Amino acid sequence: MNLRVIVTGAALAGLALAFFFGMATIAPKSNDPVAMMQTVGTVSGGAGVLGLVMVVFGVARKKR
């Protein structure tokens, strides 16, 4: 287990969730809220998946 990679991945996934829900509160004020949330969902989804992959590799990898 590589604890630093696990913590970094979990933090990245948490920040992606916070970004998504933070932008969801701002979306109604936008000129095109649907397009904005599509972009926000794409970005936060990519960051969240990257964070989860980091957690999985951190757990699965053997420490040297």
C-alpha cells in the first residue's frame, strides 16, 4: 500500500465532488445552465475517476 497515493486520490475525488456541487449552486444564474453543467460534469467526472484510480493503484501496489 502506498498511503500518499491513496490520500492524494481520495482528496482529488473529494475536491471533484465539491467542485460539482459548488458549481451546481451557481448554475441557475448562468445564461446556459445545461451547457455549463455538462462541462462541469465532464471535468469533475474526469477528476473523480482519476482520483479513484489513484486510490485503487495505491491499495494494489506493493511498497518496495
